[in-house]
Amino acid sequence: MSTSAQVVPVAAGVDRRRYWLDREGVLGPLLLLPTVVYIIALVGFPLVLAVLYSVSDATVGDQSLDFVGLRNFRAAIGDGTFRVALRNTVAFTLVSQLIVMLLANLLALVLSADFHGKRLVRFLVMLPWTTPVALGVLGWLWTLDNVYSPIDYAFRQMGLLGPSIGPLRVDNPVSDVVRWLGLGSVFGTGSNVLWLAQPALAQLSVLLVHVWRTLPLATVILLAGLTAIPQDVKDAANVDGAGFFRQLFYIRIPLLLPIMAVAFLYGIVFTFTDMTIPFILTNRGGPVDSTQVLASWAFIKGIEGGSLGEGAAVAIFLFPVMAGVAALMLRLARRTETS
Amino acid sequence: MAAPVYRASLPDANELARERRRARLRRFGGRSVLYSAASFFTLFAALPFAWMLLTVFKQNADLYDPNHNPFLYNSPPTLDNVRLLFEQTQYATFIRNTVFVSVFVVVITLVATVPAAYSLTRLAGRWGESLGIAIFLVYLIPPTLLFIPLSRVVAELGVRNSWWAMVVVYPSFTIPFCTWLLMGFFKSIPWDIEEQAMIDGYSRLGAIWRTVLPVSIPGLLTVVVFSLALTLHEFVYALAFVTSSAEKTISIGVTTELIRGDVYFWQSLMAAAAIVAIPVAILYNLFLDRFIAGFTLGAVKG
Amino acid sequence: MAAIEARGITKRFDGGGGAAVDGIDLASTDGEFLVLLGPSGCGKTTLLRMIGGLEPPTAGDILIGGRVVTDLPPRARHIAMVFQSYALYPHMTVFNNIAFPLQAAKLPKETQKQKVGWASGILGIDHLLDRKPRQLSGGQRQRVALARALVREPNVFLLDEPLSNLDAQRRASARDELQQFQRRVGTTTLYVTHDQVEAMGMGDRIAVMDQGRIRQVGTPLEIYDDPADTFVATFLGSPPMNLIPDGASGLLFGFRPEHFVPASDATGDDAVRFPFHVHRTEYLGAERLLYGAVGETRTIARFPANADLPIHVGATSEFAVRRRDLKRFDRETGLRRDQIRGIG
Ligand SMILES: Nc1ncnc2c1ncn2[C@@H]1O[C@H](COP(=O)(O)OP(=O)(O)O)[C@@H](O)[C@H]1O
Ligand SMILES: [Mg+2]
């Protein structure tokens, strides 16, 4: 008894409040606070505001939020350009991402092999994703120029473009072969293709640049997935007598499917919500709105036209796709966690 | 069940020779296809950049003649176009604005993400990971959905039409993205070292400062690189919030102020793009693996 | 069925210093169970992968059934391999895993079914055919991997530490099953392991490897009783062979701990005597180990636990080894200097 009485709790007399910062329940939320506040203020609140705008008559001049019901949506849908933009957005997204999936599988196949100059090739094929999108599109704007396009020059030299009779006809071995194949002047008999000046070709160009831009992203995601396939499994397939295509279709692609879905979803996000490409490449969705997309149309209506309500209503159409993608992404993340 | 007769399947000499020929042919064919495909993809990806770089040093008389082979220098290369860009345009101003915006965004991102990522990996327990993914998904909310309401926010804050608008808005996507990246880093650091520091008498914050941060320097560097890269990549917000040319950053300055349809100006324009695009690409490329590790949401290990 | 042979096979990895496999000559007989035994990192897997065609050799040739197959791809070699990780295809059912080599060979569906049934029957996994690999236990996965190897009736089985992922108990019974299975199908088998118990228990012959070279090839008995050098002598046996330097001859005397007995028990006059200073005894249930020294050299003696020993810790007593149990090694090269009885 007498000995235990001398035992004094170490913490006695220490002011416990001094240690409040060491408590996980306090420190955790505290450290998270700035980020959460920032996201709520600059993403959460604007998201709500976007919905409010879409059902109000707000303009740049008069920002008061007077409820007008679905008037903005009716106005938006009633507008022919909106319908073109909606169709374009869906078409650009789906078509470009299907092409990207195909090409990304091929490119990942190439980059997973060993060959000379692979590092340089990898750097170069990543360029469309790693450079600022506006500047890359600027490069395309000049590459697809109506007069000075180097592609047009190459086509002219190959006989694919330009007159097939008369003094301006180009003659060389390549163009002879091209004409023999019946491909002479397939891009027209004029001196230029006019990539960005005709609606159909302008749409094709926008599509092409979307593919160009998202292909590297899909490829590196697939490459990351490929490295996750155990070497033993690939070796086993080899020993089991599977040839290149059997390995590709029975081992590689099935094992890559979940990660392909991830790449596809990201591709959807980035193409569906993009406005930079038509904005720069076809000078805000031209010619005559033939390459208009939802995002650029929202910008033109809401920011340039000053009609905040209608712009917001157009932009709201991006939302269901985003929500769907986010939900799928979460499911994929959860599935890979459990397996 | 009667077992099938165990059959030897040894190839005979002829068969072997045939197999050998076939293997050689297949190897050769495979290599040819491989190199052709690599060339095709490289050409497709690099074409606009190659044309960009080629254009920069061309003289007017050479470039603006449709009969000249555009892939060659028909007149000697010149630096005049680059000089023109810096001396007669606002390019230098755009660069200056970009640097200011970048520095502020990087600092804000670091200050917000380091504590947040730490909290989510170490203190938030079970739902830290889910919250982290939720925050990452915020990154996917597109600027094109938010620019209209944000223009109001920016106006209310009194930074409309100034590069401060970008300083305020850009962290809304750099923070979610970098928090998630940094979480990956913190997860890979063993808890032992900070617990050891706490047992040795440091407070939690002291332990973070002295043990976690020093070993996370590659992670912090990644945050710096990606908040910088995302800032330089951004186009839509800048376009929506800034109209006066003295406040513009490179990506909108170059595309809105320097495009002059009527004047032959492409060399300088391409110089303006290349000067920024190439360094950003190199920097980005160095950290690409980190980027992908974050993007795949941990669906791919390693 | 066919014998395998490696001729002067060498592998150097890019930038990897020395040779991972260094000029190995090795030949199996037809239908043999040949074990490749060696410490981790000695090049066993690399050798196996070269035989399988997964790794091109830097030099040398691989022969299967007497024919050079060095530049043939794996699928042209008609071999089967079982990997340490089993390498089951995670997205396929057990049935499809086993049938995969048959599909690659484009056999008719009916034949595939029949053969899968036969192979899974032999291995006792016919009730698992609809499961995915992740729904199987370690032992079941190993059998699936074996069934997949068996089903295509290969020339050769190559097995790379197939039991190392099993727990100790499973491993003992799997060892037994695997050996019986090989006897039944009679296919030439090259079995890689770093576990001497597996090697001794299963192999018709053992090839002992170290640092990319073969040190000795022989039956388990030959390898154990007549090691060709000090590496083999100390790598096999637990505790390993004692090696005592002999001042007079400049050789190393080697003897197994169980051959080191009190001089009084060593009958006959052909025994070589050593003064043994005992430091410590260890009682291991079935046997007893005496740790001590002969001169400066640490030495171990082993006895049945029930042996009656007049030994005291701290004392020095006279011990002896019968002459025929004593091996002589060169002190510099480690090679045997006396006659080796086995085929070597
Ligand atoms: N792909 C490779 N690249 C470089 N070195 C390798 C490679 N594979 C194996 N090695 C090296 O070769 C040696 C032998 O390896 P391995 O055959 O796997 O040994 P074991 O299977 O006997 O443990 C080791 O030193 C290992 O580091
Ligand atoms: Mg090994």
C-alpha cells in the first residue's frame, strides 16, 4: 500500500489542452479544411449557381436571379444551332473515342515492344497530351491552312489533289502509282483541300484533332495496364503455344478491359466538355456553326452574348454525361479494390 | 476413365526446318510492322509540331509561296520572326502574366494539398480513400460547366479582367488533382518514421514537418510540376474572365491577340506556341508515370 | 517424350555484369525426373527459361529429343511449363485455363473436352472446372497449372519451384503426388528448386548449380555421399558437412556430422581420430546435435536422440571418422582430391 501510493501518473498536472492539436479527430478535419472550403466555394457553390442561372433571366447587365422556369431550356432547344451543337458533341465524342480505343490499343502494342529510338518515339507521341491544348490546336490551324497547308502540298505532289490534266498536273513516280490506283485527284482538282472551310471537312478536322489530343492519354493508361499483367502469365501463354493474335485476343485484351474502360471514360470527359478545339480550329464552331459543340455554344451565348441564363442552360446539358462517367468511374475503382 | 494414349509429339527434321523458317519470317515481318506503326503514330502526333518548328525560322518569301516545298528551307533560316515576337508584340507581357499566375497557383496548391492529402491518408481513417476519390472527381468537372457562374464569383471578388482571376480560380482544379496525387505518395511512406518521431517527443505537426515532408520531396515536386502544367494548359477560364490584352496569359494571349488573319504572321505565332509548348511537354513527360498512377485511380498497381 | 540437352549454354543480361548462366552442359535421359538444385539467384530460372524458349541464350544450344531447337519459339518446342506463381489466366475458368493450349493447337471441341476431363481427372480437380483461379486454394491452383501442362502431352515438363507457394504441410504431400504423377505419365521433367529436401526426395538425378555453373550431377545418393566439391558438400545436408583443414597434407577433410562418432564407437583401425571440444548440445527430438570445434574449426556431430553419450559440455574428447566416410578436398579450389565413386 505504501509503495503504490508513491506512484504518480506521469500525465498528472500536465495541461491536457496543450495536446489538442495532436488529436486525430481535431487535426484531421483542420488540415482538410482549406481544401474543402476552396472546393465548396469555387466548385460546389458555382455548380449550384449554374443550376440557378439556368432557371433565371440573369444577364451580364442584370444579374438578379428571377425565376423563369424552363424558359431558358425551351429557348435553347428551340434554337437550331443548339441541336447541331448537341449532335456534334455526341458525334465527336463517340466517334473520336471509338477510334482512339482502336488506335490506343495498337499504339500501346507498339510502345510495349522493344525497338530502337523508343524513348524518343514515346516522347513524340505524347506531345499532343503534354503540350497546352490551345497551342497544339494552333499548330493544327496552321497545318490545315487553306492555302499553305503542308498536307495539301504533299497531296498535290502525290497526285491526290490538284488537276489531273493541263499544265498544272504534277507528274512523278508516286503520282503515277496513285493515278493508276484510281486515286488521282480524290481530294479535288483545286490546289487546296480547304480543310477548315467546308462543313464536312471541318467536322472531320475537329474529329481528327480530338483523336490526336486524347490518343496519348488512352495509350499511357493502357500501357500502365499492360505492365500490370504478370510476366509469368504472358510466358505461360507463349509456352502453351498461343501465337501473337491468340495472345492478343484471349489474354491481353480481356485482361486490359477494365483499364480500357477507364481510358474510355476519361476520353469521354475530355472530348464531351471540350470547347478549345472548335473554338480555335474552326474559329468558334464555323463554318456556319457546322462544328459548334455544347461547350462552345454555352460560351458564345453566356459569356460573349451576355445571356447568363441561356448559356447556363446549355452548359447544364454537359452534366448528365459527367455524372454518369463519375458513377462508372467509382464503380470501376471499387471493383478493382475488391478483386 | 480410360486415359488417352500418351502420345509423343516430337517434330521431325523437316517440320523443324519449316518451323524455323516460319519463325524467322514472322520475326522479320513483326519488326517491319512494328517500325512502320511506330513511324505512322510518330508522324501523326508530331506533325503539327514539326510544321510549327519548321515555320518559325522561315522567311516570308519562302513560306508564303505555295509552290515552294514547305518541308525545306528554300531561303536560309532566320531568327527575325522570334525577334519580332518579343519586340513588337505583347508576348513578353503574356509570359510575365503567366509566370505570376503560375507562381501563385503553385504556392496555393502546395499549401492546400499537403495538409489535405496527409489528413486523408493518415487521419481520416476508413473513408479517407473514398473522400480522396471524391475530391479527385471534382477535377473532372469541366470548366465549360462552371465558367458562367464563376464569372459572377470572379466579378464579386473584384478580380474580373485581371490575371488575379486565374490565381483565384485555377486552384479549383489543381487542388483536387494534386491532393489525389499526393495521397498516393503519402500512402507509400511507412508510418513508422513519424510514429518514431512522435515517440521521440515531437508533436504530430512537428513529426510531419521533420519526417514526412523531407521524404516526400519527390511528391511535392510532382505537385509543383502538375499545378504548373495544368495552369499552362488552361484555356477556357482565361478566355472567359480576361479580355484586356495586358492581363492575358500565354495560352489565350497567343490565340486571341496574335492571330491576325490578314497579316502574314505565322512564323512569330508558331514561335510563340513552340517556346511554351516544348518545355511544358518535356517537364510533363518526365512526370508522366506519376500522372498515370494518379489517373488510373490505383486500378493499376506499381 | 524426349530427352533435353543444353550444350555450352550461356546467358549474359544486358548491363548485368557477369553471366547469369555460364557455359552449362547438361543432359537428361528420356523420361527422367531431373532436379536443378541451387541457391537463390544462381541462374536456375534463367536456364529453365532458355530451355523453354522464353529467353534467347547468349551462346550455346538447346536440344530436345536430339534436335537443336535454340532458335525456335516456345510454341514450336512442344514443352509445358509450370511457373512458381502458377501463372493461371485470371479471367478464364479452370476449364478454359486447361483447355487453352488445346485451343491454341486448334483441336476439335470434343477432343478438348475429353482431354481436359482426362487431365483434371488425374489431378482430382474435375469438380472445380467452372471456377475462376481466384476462387481456388494454393494447392488447387497448383493442380490446375499441372493439368494445363499435362493436357497437351508435351515432350518435356519444365517446373520452376512449383511448391514454393504452398504451406509446409501441403508441400510434403504435393511432393509425393507430383513424383507419383511424373512416374505415371513418364514425361521427361526438369524440376527447379532451391530446397534440398525436395531435390533429394524427388529427383532421379540432381544437378547442383552455383553461380551459373553446374557443380555436380548425380543421383541423390551420389550427391550426398560423394560431393564433387566443397560447395556441394556444404549446400546439401543439414547440418552441412564438416570441413577440417589438415596441416600435414594441406587438404580439407570433409565428413558428415552423423559419421563423427566417439573414438570408442569407431570400430576397426581405419578410423581417423580428432580431438573434439564440445561447446553446446542441442536436443531436437529425434536427434541430438553436438556443437564444438576441432582445433579452430567449428564442427558438428549428430546422434540419434536415444544414443547414450558420455559427453560433457566444455570437455574435449577423442572422436573419429571411418576412413571411407572421409572426403578430401583441395583447400584452394574446393575440388575433390580423392576418388569419387559415383558417375560424377
Ligand atoms: N531479366 C533479367 N535481367 C537482368 N538480370 C537478370 C534477369 N533475370 C535474372 N537476372 C539475374 O540473373 C541471375 C540468375 O537469376 P535466376 O535465374 O532468376 O536465379 P534463380 O532462379 O536461380 O533464383 C540473378 O543474378 C538475376 O539477378
Ligand atoms: Mg528462380
